[in-house]
Amino acid sequence: MVASTFRIPNIIANKRDGGALSPEEIAFFIQSVTNGTAQPVQIGAMLMAMYMRGLNHLETANLTRAMLSSGDVFQWPTHLAPLMVDKHSTGGVGDKISPILAPALAACGVKIPMISGRGLGFTGGTVDKMEAIPGFQVVLPEEAAKAAIEHVGCFIMAQNDKIVPADKILYASRDVTNTVDCIPLITASILSKKAAENLSCLLLDLKCGRAAFMKTEESARALANAMVAVGKELGIRTAVAITRMDAPMGKTIGNALEIRETLDVLRGGGPSDVIDLTVMQGGILLHLAGVVTDRPEGEKRMREVLKNGAALQKFYALLVAQGVEETIAKELCFSKGYPHLPTAKHCTELPYAGPEGVVQDIDGLELAYVSGELGAGRSKLGEAIDYTVGLELLVTTGDAIKAGQPWIRVHHSGEQMRKDHVTRLQTSITVTTTPFIKQDVLVDLIC
């Protein structure tokens, strides 16, 4: 029980004046946030003081612990605890890695209790994409989640009111006080939710670039170092992969479209960039967990389970465990095409209008904005999204292209497709006559 002798105004003043907050002060503040005794103006003032004065790694770790203690924490059998691993992405355009990674890792023998969020802005989050599958349940009772871990090896569920409730309150205040981009607050928000999974190992896929939250490598490394330091304080082996996010990942943007591409990869095909990123992340986690001796061995195992169907079998089992009818899950995973996935009313292909050349760049952020305006994203939590709409690239960077060749397919409902969407899409592709130089997606790996 936190001592009641503390007063929130005094705690705010301490941080406002540049002092370091004690574990007890932080715990009292978070307890007051959670039980409703902290006034909204006090929460906003404290967040702004933290934003302006910063938090050291110990303060950030204590903030994370206090937020974690505001809700429930999964408890696992002793023999499974070392195998509990997960990955979190800061969000990318066309990022459908998680629904591939979780079953692939499960096929390699580790356990993935994946608690994911819903998307804001231009696209859905992982749970939104999974909800494009008819019958898939993202709200799981604790016993169902534990059963999925035991029998399947993974689950993908939404955060509920019992998991880090303090984070929901703080995040709402961060949004309206313009303190979202505060590295200690970002770190505590992410790690408190992941610590609630009671993990052994965690990989953060930190996107960096034009279409990412972190625009520069400098800011990405600052967040990466904070995440690793605080993860260690919490007893979680933590690694951060800083990856490029300029052009879209894969060839689809939009919820049901990205599930189609997920199935392509799990069936042994799919875009090479999606495969490579999945394999890289899986290799890092298998090495962190001590399942393999090094990352290359982990990557080899990941490629094997994607090719031999073991990951697809786990995905099928995941669907059934989370409410999808067996016949639907079987047809979706093992039939040709994409049966049962919702489809858009209209598809419009846009021809490339410039001179012949090589695709050097595709502006992922602009494509994401258009996809969101078509209905694939939401501007506030609780809004409905259209699972069917989105964009499908018919060419990607490095491809040759000539005038009149269709380069993108727009999946839309008709009335949402505007002339300015066409204009913005057509100006988002860059073509030159110079050879394309591919950059490594991995900027840095920080452990």
C-alpha cells in the first residue's frame, strides 16, 4: 500500500523543479490515476513536467513497474516461463509481421502471449486485421488465453480493462496534452503492457524513417537504449531492431488485404521483404530465448517452418482456438485463394503516367493516408473501420515500369474514392532511369 502522506501537487513540483522522483512518489501518482483521485488537470501537469524535465532510466523503470501493478499480470507454469517471448512494433505501413511471426515462432517451440492494440490513423492494428477473419475473437478470458498457449503455443488478443488500466488513462491525457512523443512515457507505456504478459524475452521492432513515428536514426536510438535499459531493470531480456520505414512493407495496405498477404507467406510464398523481416525477428527472439546458439540458426529454423507448412498449421490452430469455425479456418488456410475474407465492392487500377524507368521510391506515408481515408483506419478509438478497403501494389521498388502500366490497385466502396486520392497516389511513385540500390531494412540491433 502506498503511503497516503504524499500529495500530488508536491510530486508535480518535485519533477517540475528537476528533481528525481522516488519509487514511492511514482507509485502514489499511478495509484491516484488508477483509482480516480488524481484530477485530470493534475495528470496533465505531471505528464508535462515529465515531458519537460525527463525521467532517468531508474525513474522510467519505476514508472513502468507502477503502471504494471495497476492491473493483472499473466502467471505461467514454471516450465514454460523461459519460453515466453513476444515482439512489439511501433507501427509501419503494411506491417503484417505479427500474425505471421506468432505462429511461426510457436512452430519453433517458444510461446507467444501477444497482446496487441487497435490502430489509430491510417490503418488498423494487429487485432483489427485479425478481426477481418470471420469469427476471430480478440477478447479472450484468461483461461482461454492460457489454453491457447498450452495447446497452440500463441494467442493474439486485445488489451482489456484489467491489463495496465493506468496506461489507458495516461495515454488519453498524453494525446490531448501533446506529450505523446516523450521517450520515458513511450517506454513505460510499451513495456508495462509487455511486462503484463510475464515475458522472458522481448523484441521491439522500432520503425525509423519518413513513414514512421521516429523520423531520425538519432531519435530511434535514444528510444532503443531506453527500452533495453528499462527492460533489463524489469528482468526481461530486451532487444531493439531499428528498421527502415519509408516504402510500404509487402504489397498490401488494409486489413483484409494484409491478412491475404499473411496467408501467402504462411503458405510458403509472399513478398520477400515481409519474409525476410519475419525471419530476422524470429531469429533474434529464438537466440534471445536460448533456443538456438546464434541468430543465423534461428533464421534457418524460421525459414523451414514457413516453407514446410508448420507455421501454417499453427495459424490454423490459432484461428480455431480463438473462435473461428473449423471448416472456415481449414478452407481459409488450406484452400486456394482467400475464401471467407471480406472483399471491397470496387477495384480500380491506376496506370503509371510517367516515362519508362525503374521504381526508386513509393511514398508509404501518403499511401497510408489515402488508405485510412478510404476507411481502413479510424480517427478515434471505438470508430468502425472497413476491413475490405485498402491498396495493393502491382509494382514495388526496384521494378521496371513503363507508361500505361497499372501500378496500384485501389480497393474501395465507390463513394469514398475521390479525385484527390487518385492525384495523391499518382504523385507518390518516383521513377528514374538509374539502377535501384536496395538498402538493408535493419539499421541497427541494440541489445
